[in-house]
Amino acid sequence: MGAHSRKCDWCGSGTPIVRDMEPINSDYQYWCEECARALVIKGDPIETYRELDGEPIYGRLLDEHCTLKRFYSFARA
């Protein structure tokens, strides 16, 4: 199943924009924009991630809401 046909693992309804490449719990790997924003604002952002839409939506969320960017990395295929 491709990421485009998946739903957010947290809310179950949003279209995923980002995948956690090193999830603590493998049941929560795909995150929609709203749930990913909540993670970032809460201070628990995804550290190793892959953007799914080709646009840096999650990267922009990190830029807008995080000050410690050195720990985050974009996973390459």
C-alpha cells in the first residue's frame, strides 16, 4: 500500500504528509499535517523523517516551531 492511500496513524482520517523513519512505536509511522504540527508544538517532533508529498511541509513546521533543528534529518531513499 502506497503512502498516498494511507491515513494518518494517529487520527485515522488525515492524509499523511510525513513518515517517521525511526518510530518508537511502529503503529505510528505516518502523520497528517495537523497531527504532525501538534507533535512539533508539543516539543516531541519526528527526528528522522521522510516528506511524502514532495513538498517540505514538515520541514516548514520544524522551521516555524522548533529552535533545535540540528537533531532532525531528512531520510534519503
